[in-house]
Amino acid sequence: MSEELRRIALKYALVNAIKHGGKANKKAVIGKIIAEKPEVRKVIKQLLEIVSDVVAYVNNLSLEEQKKIFDREFKEELIVTRKEAREELPPLPGVEDAIRKYGRITTRFAPAPTGAIHIGQFVRAAMLSYLYARKYKGRVILRIEDTDPKKIKRIYYDWIIQDLKEAGFEWDELVIISDHFPRHYEVAEELIRKGRAYVCTCSQEQFRLLKEQGVPCPCRSLSTKEHLRRWEGMLNGEYSEGEAVVRLRTDMAHPNPALRDPPLLRIIESVPHPRTGFKYRVYPLYNFACAIEDHDSKVTHILRAKEHEHNAAIQGEIYRAMGWDPPIAIQYGMIYLEGFKVHKRYIREGLIKGELMGWDDIRLPTIRALLRRGIQPEALKKLAIHCSLTPHDIKLSMETLYTFNRQIIDPVANRYYYVEDPMLLIVRNAPLPFYAKIRLHPNHPERGFKEYRFFKDPIRLYISRRDLGLFSAGSEIRLLGLFNIKPVRIDEDKIEAVFSSIELKKGIPKVHWVSEPYLHAVVLKPDGSVSRGYAEIYCQHIKPGEIVQFERYAFVRLEANEGELLRFVFTHE
């Protein structure tokens, strides 16, 4: 946590210093940090040390240096507080024209079944397409782009549908491109007949060299009749895989090499398609399929990452060749998620090597992993609105998502005690019998209480070993929900203490505890580690899938109740 706190402290120290002529105020910085991360109160001593160090560093910089560091490190970072969060989407361009022409707007989200959906895809391409369709009372299409049998898997179709449903994406129409291959063949033949496409039998290497030189390939000059014959040959098996492709006829001297006669369809016969088997041997490429599907579905607005600029240009050429009106394409910047490699390639490598346990491994930023951790669909929606359609790249901290999620789950998550790496605490001389009633939620007494009764002296409790540093001879400690104690003996595995008083006292450390009988618990954490400890007996009432807060630890989600052992996953602090 120290590195994370140091970064947050630097962010707010720079903001405060720039705002006040180059000098940051320590108290103001601390206030901002606590507002963003209330849980840091439990490490206030560490926080004070970090802030003092960071503020001293920032105040020694010139104002120009402060601005330079802020621009480099934090300008594009989303800093979210309750007041700063954007709550509405900005207007979408071209809506009135689309409604005039088609009666409504239509958006789409078009993932390929090559893996589970990750947060980078979902936040903008998926959720913003859905939210804008709802904002303007239009429709949104979920389109599964299964055009490459070498890369897709059957299970991913189901995962895409399941994950999107659970994450709050509700589509009006489901389209699977492999259902429409005959339509793609019709368009291909029409383009060939119009002289806007041709069948190329050059090898990949031959065409690559011609493309680099900006020289047309020999196939280009053949007659339309010959290209139609070749097209039939592609369909009926005259050509094998890699021997022929359909190309769009553009300009081989085009300044953008991507637009020099790009391929539209190719032969794949070595791998069965997961839905159609070997029924088809000619498959559309991504841009060809996109252009046809967007046109046929009357898509009016496409939200896409700016990395697809070349694809957009190729699709534009296809639209022109067919005489179609193109949809409005809105480009947005990339989302760089701090601490994660979101590309599916890295995830696949981790799975194959056994470094990851599945696409829902909670170390991953996939939607199924985030849902498993207890991230709420409403938090993902808030994040999408906050990210919006900014054209510049965004460096996004997961804390942004956690802030939204915390706002949602904090009012509903009941509170329980869990001690990590437990050690025994023996308390003598408490007034017996001693009864304690602790609310399940501090703000909702109607939910009930956890009741404790102690009859024997000494009282045996367990505390987290990380709280050992709060105990010292002669000090006074508050046991949350019980009373105050004074340690008399401190060993590595056991603390002995005596009762001192019942009344609440300001300024003394507060420690949570677990009594006997307890439940064994494990918490799977996003860094891959596992926390082990004791959970209070009332945790037996937590239902699988329920999110609770382990006080002074974190929000967690119960994954399995195995009787003597409870298995949780870490949500966030």
C-alpha cells in the first residue's frame, strides 16, 4: 500500500501546490487522500510520514517543474470523487440526422469470440454503445464477429453473452456473423461484377513486394469474367488455402499502404468453424464483414478506439464501392490500466503456462474476474460515463473503479470481523458476565446485531498479527464493541492483557477481534496471494455471492461455505 499511497499523495500535493503558487499544504493533501480512500485512517501514522515526505519534495520544486510532473503523470488520469464524477453522457453527434433518416439511432458492440471480455473493451465500446442507445431511445446490437475459425473458440460465444448480461449490457438484437456468410458472398460477387473487386492469386510475398512498391499485381488487369470464374473456383474448391483472395480495387499508389487493394475474403479449409464446421471454405475478413453488417443492420453510430483508424478507412472504401452511406464513426483514445496487461495475448500465455487459473482469475481485468470479485454493474456503468468518448488516451487507476463500487456496496455490505494471521489475546479481570451487541451495519440497526456473551475469566480472543505493533506495555487499546484493555505481557504468539475500562476514550488505538468458536477463512487476493485467518462465528450466515466488509481489512465476496472453512475473494479496500 505504501507505493500506492505515495502516488496518491504526490497527485494531490502537486494539485494543491499548483493551485497555491507552488506550495502544498500538508493538511489539505491528507484531507484529499482520506476523501478518496477512507480506509487509510487505519494506517494514519504511515500516511502522515508519506505525506510529510512528499509535500517536502513537491515544495522544493519550481512551479514549472511541478506542472511538468503533473502533466506527465496525472493529467490524463481520472481522479474521481463524489463531487467530480460525471453523471451524464455528453451529446452524441449526428443524432438528429440519424433519426430523420432511420427513425432512431442504432449502435453496436462487436466482440470476437477469442477470449473473455475485458474492461478495456467493455467500458467504452460496449457500455457507451448501450448507454447512448438508451439515452436516445434507439437500439443496440450485440454482434459476435466469428470470421476467423483459426482464432475463435465455441465457449467464448457463451461467455460473451453471459458476461455482458451479468455486467448490465442489455442488447436489442443478437447477430452472429457466421449466420450471414451467404450474404457476404452476394456482396463480394456484386463488387467483382462492378469491377470494384478482383480475385488475386499472387502469393503473400509477391503481393507484399508489389504493395511496397505501389505497383498493381498482374491479376488486376484480368477481365471481370475471369475474376467471376476465379470466384467460383474459390467457392467450389479449385483453389486451396492461401492460393486466392478477393481484394478491393482501390489505388496501389495510395499514400496509406493499408488502402492498397486490401483483402476482403480468403480461403480457410484446414480448421472447422466452431458453429458451421466445414460448411464454408471462404471467410470474410474483419473489415469486409463489418461494413456489410453495419450497413444491413442500419447502424448509425460506431464507437471505436482510434487504433482502428486504418480499419475505418478500409471500411469507408467498401462503403464507397457499394454506394452506401457510411455510419458516423467516433474515435476514442486508448485506456491504459495501471498494473495490468489487458491484451488477450498476455492472458492466453499466462493460461497456457499455468500462471493463471482461468479467465476469471481475480488477478485479471476481465469482466468475469471483476464480477467474481464483487464489482457491481452500476460501478462499471459509472466508470463508462466518467471515461466518456474523450479522444485522448487515458491512464486509468483501478482505484477509480473501486471508488464507484465502494459508493454502491458500502451502504449494503454488512460488517464482520476477520483476523488475518491470528494470534491469541488473553484478557483477565473483565466484569463478568459481559454482554455485547454489535450492529451488522453501523447505519442500519434494523438489520440486526451480532451478540456476544462472555462468562469465564480469562476471556480468550484472537487478533490480527499486523496489529501487534499497536500493543506496548502500559498502553491502552480499545477492543471494538467491547471495552478497553492494557497489555501486561507481549510475546510473539500471545498477548496477555487486563481489563481497564468500558467507556470510549479518544486517541487510543482500536483493534477488532474474533472470539471462540471461530470459522477458518481464506481470502484470495488480486496479487495472487492468499490471506488465511479466523472469521467470527456469525460469518456462517453470509450467503455465497454476498459482499460484506471485514472491518479494518477490506470488502470481500463469499465464494464458498464449506462448513468449517469459508472461501472469500478480495473485492477492494
